[in-house]
Amino acid sequence: MLLYPDLLALLFLQLALSSPWTLASRLPPLRGRSPSSKGLQGARAPNQRQQSVELSTTVLFLGEPCGVYTLSCARGLRCAPPLGDPSPLQALLQGRGVCGNASEPSPSESPQPKATHLTLTEDLEKAPCRRLLNTVLKGLEPVVFQSDRGDIYMPNCDKRGFFRKKQCRSSRGMHRGHCWCVNESGMPTSSHTSPEGTLICDNV
């Protein structure tokens, strides 16, 4: 009689294992595995939605906001500042640009004349701000223009190649770079700060 409970337990165990309603049958299928009759051998091919989600984490698509510190726009697109923005560079630094077709002209670009007089080009290259900008871009003096803080100074030139009144170091994230005032030759001039903290260059 002592064997009867053991025999009964074995019988229930055998019934439970042979039943189609086992714990294994109640588990959900494994992610990334094929639910085919072959078992858990082949991996399921990613569907189009999964691929687009993965792609959207590496590039930005048409119409998405973009900027200097964001992901790049997808192939064939480029990041452009909003149309009519008074400070397009600032818009890109703050991530307020928009991914658009690369073939379309940027809102900040004005159409260039097809023929430019040679002397005008030569004069532009001799202008003080333009000379400094060319030096920086060629990388001949990177140590002079890069500070210990890691921000960079790119000369702010007007269309004639002379310095604009306000010069600024590059922004770092959402922090504005240091700004100062100069004359058109690049020499520092007087300035004052408004109550809101904006630098105002005095007319010289």
C-alpha cells in the first residue's frame, strides 16, 4: 500500500507531460524566431516597420528638424535654416533647421551672378576679414583661433570681405559663444550690453 501514492503521482506526471496543454505550449513564441513547424531554428526576417524604425535612429527624413548637433539628414537631403530666418547660422546651431531636398537652393543662399568681374574677386580676396577666413579654413593657424575651452572662432565677414561689427566664438550646445565688437578692419571697438544681456556695438 505504500507504493500506491508513488504510483499515483507517476501516473499524474505522465498524463501532464503527454497532454497538449503543457506549460511549454502556453509560452509565447520567442522574439526573432520563426514560429514554423521546424521549431526554433530560423530567425525571422525584419519587417519593413522594424527596418524603418532602425533607420530613423541613424538619419533624419524629409521635413524633420535638424541642426549642427543633431543626426544627419538622409541621403539626398540637407539641413537648411527656416525660410526668412534673420540668423540662419544661429538657427542651425540651435537645431531649428529642417531636412529638405539637396537640389533645392537654401533659403539663406542668394542667387549668385553667373559672371563675376575679376577685379571684384581679387579685391574680395584682399579684404582683411576674407584673408583671415581663408587662413582659418586652410588650417594654417588652427592654434591661434582655438581656445582652451574648445570653442572655435570663424571670422564673420560681410559681402565685401570686411569684418561685421559683431564677432563671436562658436556656440557649444545651447550655450552662446563669447562675442565682441570690431570695426571693418577687425580692430576691437566699444560696446555695451542691453538689460536683456544682448551685446550692442556702438556706432564708431
